[in-house]
Amino acid sequence: MGCGLPSSPTFGTNASTAILASLNFSVGALDSHRYSPNRLACNATTTLVSTSVGIHSRLLSTSCHLLNVDGCRKYGLLGTKPMQRGHQRTSTVALAGGFFGFGKKKTGFGKKKTVLPEIVQAGDPVLHECAAEVAVDEIGSERIQKIIDDMIAVMWNAPGCGLAAPQLGVPLQIIVLEDKEEYIRFTLKEETEAQERHPFDLLIIINPKLKSKGIKTAKFFEGCLSVNGFRGLVERHLEVEVTGFGRDGLPIKINATGWKARILQHECDHLAGLLYVDKLIPRTFRTVENFRLPLATGCPKPGVD
């Protein structure tokens, strides 16, 4: 949903105006990157990404694509941005909701700048291709653990409820998700009850395999951190089972219902190269600013079927 599931607007006019203005911020230019051929596949490439902890090699792709004159792909690149001590991100929860914009959050640690990867936006091929499985014997490696740490930090900094590795330009099957009470409190009580939305602790799932349970479905609006500024109505199963591995390499199994099940489905879609816009109900797609406008005649209403 590395991705954005919407909460409900609950602020007044002045706050909403400020929130809309906060959406129109500019992002700095992408930092330069260095590349090297990946020996695991003929056309796969990696990028060396500078982070607050150091430099680590990040896989860009294992599929075959046209290369540039330097033998490396031009897409899937990550920009970075320094997070200054005391920096605050203005709340956009009333209109953005779900996976980002839950309130002001301080970032940065002490006097040292924290550099986080940028969230890749729709159109980058890494978001529209299947992600590769992580070798079980590689889960404990420094590279995989660093990618997981980056994902958690970016999700918290957004702040959001979930993120998939492809959203950081890493085509590997890793998802992280967490729904906090402080996020949910921005949603109208009647809506959280309809969504069956409850807080849950941080989950890290590697190579997730999702299976729907039962036939009941629900339609609710979703958004996505990689499709910034838009929403759409999506029908999803109410109950799912997900198996995979934790960051410690041990097998895990999760049974989820309601909103948690929706987040899991949204994040697993990312690993299959799908965005929520590939599944949205026609004529429900809208900008964040128009999120609360009535649906067109004939469109199904949000809720449980």
C-alpha cells in the first residue's frame, strides 16, 4: 500500500489549506551514483548507495533491458536527501492519509545528518516488474539487513503504514508494515470500524506468499507513496494468509483480516509489479484534493460486500 491507504479528513478549513500547501514541496536534485555490472545476471546492475551508515551495494535489476553506452541502466536510480536535525514535515493526514502524512515528525539524529533513499515514483520500471526472491542464506547478510533498515526508516519518516523494497528501487521481495494508534486516531471512528482497522506492531516479511481466505471482499479507497497525490477505490479480500521469512531467516505465517489484510495485499502487489491503480474501480480515481467529493453515478460505494 509502500503505498498509501487513506485515513479520513478530520481537520478544519485552515488546517486543510495548510495541508494542501504542504503537498506542493519540491524535492532536491538526485545525487550522483556509481554503477558496476552485476555478476549474477548478464544485464543486471547494482548501484552503490551512500547512507548514514556507509556505502552498500544495492541491486537495481536482474532482467534484460537496453543498456546505455556505459553498460548500465538509466532507470531505477535513487536520489537521497539530508534530514537536518530539528527538521519537521508538515502533516498531510487530512488529505493524504494512510501511508504518509500522519503528523509532524522530527528527523535526524544528534548533529549528524541522516540520509534516506527517495521513494521511487510511478513510471520507473522497477515498480512495474516482478521482484526477485531473496536467497534464504542471504537474509542475514549485511546487504539485506541494511535494505530492511532503510525501508523501516523511510516508512517511519514518511510516515506511513507500509513499504515494499521496489519502492526504494530495490527489486527484491521484502515488505515492511506497521499501523500505529497515532495514525488511526486521525480517521473517523465509524470508518475505522467499517475498515476493521486496528493498530499492529512492525512486521518484516521476506519472500511473502499471499493466499486469500474466504470469499468476502471490501471496497475502500487506497493511495500509494509511489503514486503521490491520488486515490482510488480498490476491492480486496477481507481475510488473507501470508507466509514467508522474518529478518532472522525463520519461517513466519500471518493471518490477517480487515485493514491489515488490505495492507498486506497492497504491499505484495508491489512485488508482482502492480500498483493499486492497476486494480482500482473505474471512474473512482481522483486527486487528494477531491478525495471527499461524491462518486460518479453508477460507481459502487465503499464498504464490505
